[in-house]
Amino acid sequence: MNKTFDRRDFLKYSLMLSANALLWNGRPASFYTRIESDEASSGKLGRVLYNGSTTHRAPDESSEVVATYAFNDIVEYEREVKVDTGRPHSEIWFQLKDESYLHSKNAQPVQNRINEPVRTFNTSGQLVEVTVPFTTAVVNRQNNNRNKTENQMFFYGSTHWIYGLGKDEEGTLYYLVKEDRWEDSYYVNASHLRLIDETELTPTSTEMDQSKKVIRIDLREQFLIAYENEEPVFMSALSSGQLIGDIDLTTPAGKYVINYKRPSRHMVHTDRIGSNDDELYGVPWVSYFTESGIAFHGTYWHNDFSKPNSHGCINLPIPAARWIYLWTQPVVAPGEMKHVSNNGTRVEVY
């Protein structure tokens, strides 16, 4: 990068977008502090990401195991605890109600927000987001292009397109979701999805010369910085592509431009590298910058940023991906599923 950042700069420009955001530090490995929040200490929820995830008596994986959790268990935690490890990045742990600790890499911070179903919306395609930890997407067997008969799970923060409304025998309303790769359709409890208003898709920082924007990605340190006129305006931890034995999924260094954007994408990986990342429904806020399909996007299937952890894309906390999506060119108009352009915001990968 053409500007060196010290610890003070990093802390000044970092945005704590999720509890796993990792900060530079110089404290001994045994030191840890509580991160106080402006929010109430109760009501924070985490969705467990892996079977066999354990809580510990102290924020240290070598300490006594208190409990073991399964995939999609929901835990309630009081606060985040930052543990200085003596390495470039500190660790974040969730302190649960029983005073045990769960490493943040094992849980996605979520909410459980129930919505009033909306009966009138754009049936040509209305963008929505999941606002509960997870919800069942019931397959619509009358309109399924791949003869898939199993239901799917949609997760907090994922985005989807709805096209209709249904009701079961008990009167519960369901939105008709059509996934954007093969157009298979599903019914999802309408109270679990929130319609995204057009005003929420307004692009940001439009008053300046767009050619003066650039995103620089540091693959070694696993963070990105967005610049306007060479002044940093945003920073986030990330996970780039990884090298697994002979399988090279690393993110290629180089200079690019964002050329293609989608607010939602059904992604499929034939080279599965994680326990739950082979078929990903509703990946949110996708901004592509290579011809091979490498992109910035939100991530709900892992919460272990600041280390390589992807198939090549730049995995980001969902709020960070949304920020990139709205700040960069090209602009995707509300209601459009995608926009392609060769004149997007510059991206430099080092």
C-alpha cells in the first residue's frame, strides 16, 4: 500500500462492525478486558456455527470446558471480551449468561426480530432480508427446476427476492421466495423477513469524483481500507481465499475495478472447504471485481475474519459488505437484480 498505518491509525479508522473485528494490540497474552457496549447488556444472541462448539470457564481454549453446543443452537451473551494474544490481532470472546465464554469464531451474532407481514409489494421482485437467526424455506414442489424436494435453511442477514404471498391452513402468511440461480421457489414465514425499502439502497458519497475512490486490500494482514482522495474513510477485517494443500483458492493480487454487483446471490461451491459452505442461499451485498467472479460479499456461514477463510472471494461481515456495496460504483437501482459495468470503483489487492 502507498500509505503505512500504525496502531493509532488502525484504531482511529476501524469500524467495529461485528464482535469478531480484530484490533492491533501490544498487551501480554494473558491480558483481557471487557468491551463495554452502548447497548443493554442483555438480549445479545449468537447462532452456533459448528457442531461440537464449546464454552470455557475463561476466554482461553485451554481452560475448562463448560458446555458443548450443536449447529444452529442459539446462545445469549452479555458482552464481548477482547483478549490480547501477543500476536498482531486480538481475539474476541462472547461472555454468556452463565459466565462461560464462547469464542466468536464459533457463532454468528444475530437478532430475533419478528416483522409484521406486508401484503402489498412489488411482485416483480422485492428484496428482503432474514431478521431471525434462521428460518425454514419450504420447497414449492409446483415450481422447482431441479426436482429438489428438501426444504432449505435461510440464515440471519441473508437477502432474497420475493414474488408472492401464500397462507397455510392456520392462516400464517408466507412470502414466495425465488432463488436467483435456478429460480427454484420456496415459501418462508413472512414474519421472518423484512422488506428492504428503496431508500435503504441509496448510494453513498456520490457528491465526489468517483474516480478518486479506491479500495485497497492487504492480503497479509487481512483487512481492507477504502479511500476518498487518498484519505481513508472505512476499514474492515476480511477473509480472503485460502491455500488448502494442492488446492489453490487464494485471492489473486492485482489491480481491478468493480464490474458487476448484486444485492443477493445464490452461490454454489463444488470445492467445499467448510462444513456449511457448499451451497449458500441469499449471499448478501455482492460486488464482483474480477472476470473469474471474485467479489466482496457478506458472510453468515463463518465468523472468523482476519485470516484466509474463503474460496477466493473477500468475505466480510455483513454490515461491511453492505457499506462497500452502497459506496462503490456501479450503482444497482432498487428493484434490479444486477448491474454490469466496466467503469466501477478501483480495487487494488496486495
